Amino acid sequence: MKWQSLACLVALCGSTAALREARAVEPVDPKLIPEARKLLDYAVSVQGKKILTGISRFGGGPPAVLHRTGREPAISGTDIYGFHRKFGEQYHKVVRGVVEHCKHWWHAKGGIVALHCHWGVPGYPDSTAWGDKRRKPLRIDLAKAVTPGTEENRSVIGDLKVTADYLEQLADARVPILWRPLHEIDGGWFWWTDKETPENTAKLWRLVFDYLVNERGIHNLIWVYNAAHVANAVRNKDATFEDNVAYRKRFYPGAQYVDIASIDTYANPALGWGKSWEDSRLRAFELMQQVAPGKPLAIGEDQVLLNPDVAQEKGPAWVYCLAWFSDCKQPGWMRHSFNHEHMLTLDELPALAGHNVAPNARIEAPADGTAFGGPKVDLRGVASDRNGNLESVSIHALSGTWRNWFLRSDGQVAKLFPESTRLGEAQLEPDGRWTFAWPNAPDGFHNLVAIARDAEGAVAGSNAIRVAVGIENLARGKTVTASSTSKWGGGIEAAVDGNPWTMWWSDKAQPDPQWLAVDLGAEQTIGAVAVSWWKPYARDYSVQVWDDLEDWMDVGAIKGKGNFYGDMDVVRFKPVKTRRVRLHFTKRAVTWQAYTVYEFAVFKAVPEPTAPKEAR
Ligand SMILES: [Ca+2]
Ligand SMILES: [Ca+2]
């Protein structure tokens, strides 16, 4: 409710002078639309109190955060370029999707939109931001690019026009944007970094600003400057912090062109910061204080969110932190950091859009992956609405097996709700806490979701949780072995730890076949296995048991799997006595990738799913 308290403060002071004072920054675009001014004022108002959270769509976007943490990020960060040949059909298809996502995130969800642009080299249709399509460095003469009348300059303006047409659609839709052009400006890996004469890059920034703001009249952009975690040109071992400041300042276009200054804070021990979860990036903050004096500071990208415990205790006053990925090797980090009181999520934002937006809902218990011995499943959670018009919360069982929700867009997940079985209405308290009792859950797997509705009919789903009822996973915590294990995974035991978010990865360099085997500790009668996959799943594999002839014997198989989402396979077979069970993988879905198994579970039996009866 930061915006409202600021508004109250302004009302109390009652003068335009006070209003000016309350606004810590004047936007660099004097014609900035009121929606964007309100967003900028709000962002500045949180400085030193809390930090806004964000996620990139590259890292799975908001659904990845929702299903891992129960929260949605305040900021959804996207690329308005698209990584496809400019300006072909696929390019436009991707960017149109980005524009639709931005409108949806601001207007329907009431979230904040951030955009950057992996702009391919002007004049080279097959190029990427890194160079040509074979990733060879490809530079254009930036001195010429910023000089009117040159061919290079015409190419720059020609490209900008295409991006401007899309930004204009978002301006027309009155969607404010945290706009981060020429990102990682001093890194040295993108064509816009003039390593020898950084002043040319600064000129390019001013050119982009003048074209979009003054020539095209696009006034929904909050201009976010962005430094790289490493400036390659000062990477030699003798380069000091001061050398970094001096070099990086040369890229800075000037205070009148920047609203917020950001830096990407991937680990850089040489400059004084490590992994995201270790600290709060104080040295990066100090660096940017000198590069962009007086500007509000933000983290444009980091591997995951910074450490909120350190940030709460010691600062610094970052306005926001945007996670580029949705996982790290710290189990539970996403859940901890996005649920931390120092970090602001979507449900905690004020009603910035100025109209009705969707409510928020989360399931707090049981945890995703919980197994219940009996048929009684009790759920509890929280729902809220930033317009104060929350009306109801209902609980639904999604049809089908587990589908990797965090790989899906908001819209894709929403489409699944009508296919779900409504289990009933939750008991909703005035403070938003809700409870739901499901006394007669059938044996088997269930994917449960809470759906909140407001008085105007806006609907939002919670995190989906997977529960197992009345079936015991005989593999859980048992001894597991594999043909290979990659350093990227969570270790081999992650495949049987009962945690649906920890994962075993095979070593992708190892040829097929690959395998994963569990020793149940004693001979058991088994009749089913369940395998939860991440996106690199096995297209073909068999389930094997160790028979009396001391060789592996197939008892079931999956062939030609091709659903993209990974999902969970349940393989049922004629009950067999065995101590050892193995998954034998013969064909990868993603040819250049590994096999990635979240969980390998073994059961006596798994009942065929029956649609749960709707509670009335
Ligand atoms: Ca609402
Ligand atoms: Ca696991």
C-alpha cells in the first residue's frame, strides 16, 4: 500500500511543492503518461524499505514463480526482439505475443512490465545481438552508426522503427514499461558496446531516446540504464574497483536520459559479490552509485533473487531485483526468497493500473508432493484482492496427470480450469485466509488448485499442488544408482527424495542408453511406477525389474512420447516381485540434452484416475 500512503502524505501537505518533493525523481521524459509516472513514483517510494521482485520469461516467467512459491512476481521481464531472423514472420509472431503478454500482465493481472531487446546487428538480417548467426563477433562502426546520413545510421533507424511500432502499441494501450535498451551496455559481448570508444555507445543511447521519445512520441517508457556484471575491457587481474567505475562511466549517457540505473549482478567475486543467495550485492550498488549518481538503482538480472535476509538487515536500497532463472542449486530458495517479507510480490502491489485487476490466491498447505495415507486431505491458503473485491475461493482437481505448469503461460494454465473438477467452495475468512476439507479423496494422484474470484468476475489460479492419496512410494529415500549424473542436477538421490522440485540429470555427453535404478532394500511386489519429468524427457524408455536369471527384464514401456511438457508418466504392469527397478532410456526428446527426472516413484499399484465427485 505504498502508493496510497504516499498519496496520503501528499494530501496532508496539500501543495504542489510537496508533491514535487514527494516525487524523488522527475521522469526524463517530461511527457511520460500518468500511469508510468505513478509506477515510477511507486518504485522510488519502496527504496530502502522493500525490494520489488521480478522474473524473466526466459526463466519460465510468472508461472514458474507461482507454482514453485505460491506467489507471483511483481515484475514480468520480457524481450521485445524475439531471437528470430529480422524481420521475418516468426519474428513478428513472437513479438506480437510479447505485446499481448505485456498488456495482459499490466491490465488483467495488475503487474509491472519490464522489457529489454536482444537487438540483432543493424544491417544484418541474419545476425543476433552477439554477432552473426554463427555467433562470430560482428561489429558495426558505432561512430558511423550515430552519425546522421551514413548507411549504418540508416540501418539503426530502420531497425528502431520496427521496435518502435510495437512499443507504440503498448503506449496506445497505456501500459508503462521499465524499458532497458542496450542492456549490459559495458559488457562487451553485444554489438552496441564500443569497447575502445564507449562515448559512441552513450551517443547511441541518446539517439535511441531521441528517436523513440521525441520523433515517435512514445511516452510510456521508464528509461532503465543497465550495466553488465563484468566489463570485459577491464577484466585484467590488476583492474581495480576504481578502474571499473572510470571505464563504466564512459558509457553512461547522462542523467537527463536515465530514470533508473540497473546492473546485472551475476556472480563477480573479483568485484566483490558471489552467488545470488549469498549476499545483497552491496558492492554492485556502490559501483552504480558512482556510475549513475543520484539515480534509483535496480538489479536488471541475477541468477535468482538476491539474499533478502542480508538485504533486510544491511540493505542496500535496490528498487527491484529480477531473477533470470527459476532455479538454483539451493533447494527451496525460490520459495524462501519470493515469500520473504522484504520482497514485494504481485499481491502486495498497490492497484497501479487504476481499474479492477485479478485477485491472487495461494495454497500454503499441504506442500507440493505431499503423500497422504488416508482419504482426508485438508488444504489451507490465502487469497487477496488489491481492489478489495474478493468474493470466493473454490478448490479444483485438474484433469490428467501432472503437466509442467511452470512451462506454461498464464493463459494456457487458465484454459485448463474449465476442464477441472470443482471439489467445492473454501471457507473464506475476512482476512483472506481460507480452509478446505476434502474428506473422501480417492486413492491415486491429484493435482489441486485454488481459484479466486472477485465481484467483477476476474479469476486467478493459485499454485497447483500434487498430492498422492492412499499409495505408498516404495522408492522414496532408497538407494539409487545411475549410468551418469551431470553436475547440473541436484545429485542422484534427488530422483527419490520425495521432493517434486529436485531433479536428477544424466550427463548429456554420455551416449544412449542411459539408466536410473533403485534398490528397494528388500523384495517387494510392485505393479506401477511414476516418473516426473522436466522438459528434457525420454521419448522412449522401458521399466525393468531384476529377475531370477540375473538380468533386467522389461515390464513396461513408453514409446514415442512427445508432449513437450515432460509431465508425469504412470506406467502400470502385471504385479511382479523384485528388489530392483530400473528406468532404461533409449531415446531423448531433446537430442542435445540429457534426461531429467524430478522424481522416480515405485508403487504396489496406482488406481486408474476416476473423476472425483463434485462436492455440493
Ligand atoms: Ca479485483
Ligand atoms: Ca526429487
